[in-house]
Amino acid sequence: MKNTERFSGRAEHYIKFRPHYPHAIITCLEQEACLTKESVVADIGSGTGISCMPFLENGNTVYAIEPNTEMREASERLLQGHPGFHAIGGTAEKTTLPDASADIIVAAQAFHWFHGSAARTEFLRIGKPGACTVLMWNERDLQDALGKEYEILLQKYAVDYRETNHRNVGPAQLSAFYSPAVYRAHVFRNAQQLDFQGLKGRLLSASYAPQPGHPRHDEMMAEVGALFTRYATNGMVKFMYTTRLYIGQLQ
């Protein structure tokens, strides 16, 4: 399956059950990336628009570049009340944005799908002089007890999880992307409260989770139910995340 097609059929689960980003990222980018309310943000691989929301709420103009039609249309429904939001069909390697049009380039939960060198060339083209490039992920906390068991479940059932896991992006890949510049890393805590439907939907929002009709889907969902029963308090589980932010200026 093409990377641009992997989230087809998952948009509604993505909108409802993926975690949002802590407001602390805006404060950090104001201090580290010269973010102001006048900054033009290019959100690359913007999906359903969750990553656009902190910037729109900050008053920024956001150009959301998303190749998957279903995900892009979902973002238009979600964010139609924000006049600064502009959804565009494009890719990280060919955004269709004008030269030197973005003050800040953001890729949230998306960089691991890009063709790194081609995306880097495109980011250099669309960035204004001195533009910052920001890569960020909400990363499940594998030190948390629920997070550990959920990870075991993914290792057991998820299709091509090891190959597509964003954790494959490490210091070597980040350094190569930002080189010769040096990137700065920031870490924030984040959490999500989920009921049973939410935990199931969180799983099914992932590109590697077997969908209904797959031979292992029902077995996987039964184990999700057992996992929820073990960790639920008052009908909810708490999913812990680390939000990781990488900031640098491409040269």
C-alpha cells in the first residue's frame, strides 16, 4: 500500500480518538522558533487537522498539506470554523506552496512517511529565510503499565508495525535531515482519557491495525477488551504520552 493511502478508512477514528498536542508546544515555539501570531505555518502531512489546531487557536494562518483525500476532507469538516485554515492536496515532496511562503514548517506524526531528501529540498524551497522546521510526535509511553501491554498487543497483531513505527526515526535520521544545522529537542508530558469505545477507536486509527474483515481483527479486539478491563477505573483508562518536539533551521 502507498503511504498516501494507508489511512484510508480511518479518518473518523483518527479525529475522535487520537491525542491532541499540549499547549506547551506553542510556548516552546514562541521561545525557540520565533513563532508569533502573524507566522504562516505549513503543516505537512496534516491528516485530519489535529496538529493544525494549536496554531489556529494561536491565530496563525495554516496551510495544511495532506495527500489522502479522506483525511483532508475530514480536516475541512473539523476546522471549517477557522478562517486561517487552508487545506491543500499535496505531499511533503511536492506541497504546491509558493517559494519562500512559510515562516514555520511543521510535520506531526508524519515525518517517518516522507522521502527524507526530497522532503528536505521541498522544505528549503517553501521556507522563508530563517524558517524553522519542526518535527513532532505524540509517542506512547512504554514505561506506563498500560502502554507496555498495548505495545505487546501491537507487536502481536499489527501489520508491518516494525517497519512503519515512527520510533525507527532516531538521532541518526534527525541529524542527517537537519545537517549541517543542529536540531534542538524538547519533551512534554501528555495524556488521554479513553472509554472502551475510545480505546478500540484509538487502535483502529493506526495505519497498521487490522481492520474488520482481516483474519486477526476479531482476536485482536477481544484482547483489547481484556486490556481495558484490567486497567479501567470508573469506565476509563488513562493513556500516557511523551510529546517530542525537534526544532531546527534547514540550510
